[in-house]
Amino acid sequence: MTTLHCHYLKEQGTQLSSPPYPGIVGDVIHHTICQAAWSAWLAYQTQLINENRLNPLEKADRLTLEKAMIDFFDLQALIDARQTD
């Protein structure tokens, strides 16, 4: 198991075994978010889906969830930096 400094929890944690999301967003999550933080997101994502009646099969709802995930982890600056590399 690899450990990393989790951007969300601000402490050491276990790195995810693979990117949990496609593209740059998934790569940033894989390298900066630990397993415990990802589990917290999954619980919150379930809450968002239920409360807002989101359908992950709908593109607009997937984009809503992606934005919520980026905001949840406060990753926008890291994603922007990765895109300019």
C-alpha cells in the first residue's frame, strides 16, 4: 500500500489503487486524495443523487456530480495547474 498526503484530509492516508474517475480529474484525485476521503465523497455523492434526484446516466447530472466532486475536494486549482503542464 502506498501512502500520500491527502489534499482533503490534510494528513497521510492510503492512496487509491487506481484513478477512480477518467481524465485529468481522475489523475489528480489518484495522486492527491486518500481512500478515506474518497469513501467520504462516495457517501456524500449518494446523498446528492438521492436528494436532488440525479440520474448518473444523464450527461447533465454527471457534469453536476463532477463539479460537486471537484468542489468537495477543492481540486480546481490542482486541475488547472495540471492542464497548463
